[in-house]
Amino acid sequence: MRFIGTSWDSASISALAAIFGSLTGALASSVSTWITQRHQNRRDILAKRIFYREQMYSDFISESARALADAVQHNLQDSNQLSPTYALLSRIRLSSSTTVLAIAERVIQHIVSAYSEPNVRPEEMQSRAARREDPLREFSSICRAELEAMQNKLRGCSEGGIRNPAADFHSCAQSHLSSFSTLLTDLPST
């Protein structure tokens, strides 16, 4: 076999195959590491989002419960009492689904309307509790479902539910390398 004025013997072909094999292995390893790191970064970002939303929803529930308890016992005398709840609603608006946002807005509407209603006596509070009336129940349930969906997505990333493109690349590169090596070794020497 002649290539650009030189003849190739089997030792040269074997050395070339070894060099190409090393280069392919190094490239596959580098690409695999890069893809794995990128996948890890995505998992970390998703875990941080879950934590952030969980904290935000918990804070909203706490503030709304406090405001609701105040609303059934008092009339609204200082609108600054609702500032933390409205601030949390705005944070929910930034990152949550439209379903969570709509229900959070309903909770705030319920609180505002409770301030304008007559104060509730302790017996009526017990009656409402016995009937399991909870204006935050729907919000809590929707938030829980959203967080569980995000956690399932995170578990899918962690448990290999998503295909590993790095491993696919590596096996493909090894397959092509072995084909190339076979081709080079099968060439007749001149």
C-alpha cells in the first residue's frame, strides 16, 4: 500500500491504530466527563429549585395562617399586616406554576374578605375546625403535588432514568475504533 510516496508496513499500521485508539479513548473520556458534569449541574440546580420553592410555600402558608387568624378576630386596621403575605405572593408569581399562583391569590382574597366580615366567636371557630374548613388545604395540596413532581424528576436524573449520553458516545467511539483497527490490519502489506 502506497500513501504519499511511502509504503506502509504492518508495524506502522499497528502503531497508527494504537495512536488513533488512544486519541479516541481520550476524547471519549473527556466528552464523557463533560457530559456527566453537565448532568450533575442540572441535578444540583433542580435540587436548589425544589428547596427554594418548599421554603417559599412554607413561608406563605405560615404568613397566611397568621393573617387569617388575625382576620377572623379583628378588623383590618393596618394594611401593613398583609405586606409579608403579598410579598410572598409576588415571589410565588416569579417561579411557580399558574395553578399554584391562582390558588395563592384565592387564599389572599379569602383573608381580605375575612377582615371585612364580622369577627368569629370561639364556638364558631370550633365548629369550622370540626367541619374541617381550611382555606389553606387546597394551596397545600397543589404545592405538595408540584414539589413531588419535581422530586420525581430529580430522582429520575439520579437513578439513571435519563439515558447516559456519555456512555453512548464512549461505546460508539469504541465500536468505530475496533472497525478502524480491523480495516487497517486487514490491509495487505506491500
